[in-house]
Amino acid sequence: MSSAAFEMTVPVLADDIDEQNHVNNTVYVRWVQDIATAHWQA
């Protein structure tokens, strides 16, 4: 097992931003799922 921290850069796309100029909550959930999958596959 590696002791190195897992890091992943996630780009913020224009479609990720809502009308209040914040990242939409559903986008955060998608990021968590994508990062969890990438970490598991690493």
C-alpha cells in the first residue's frame, strides 16, 4: 500500500456554475463519485 496522498485535479466547467455563480450541489456529488472511483482504481 502506498503512503502517498491521492490527488486529483477536477476542472470547474462553465456548466457546473449555477445562477448564483456557485458550483451546483449536484456537481459536488458527481466530483465525489468520480474521485472515489479514480482513487479505488489507483
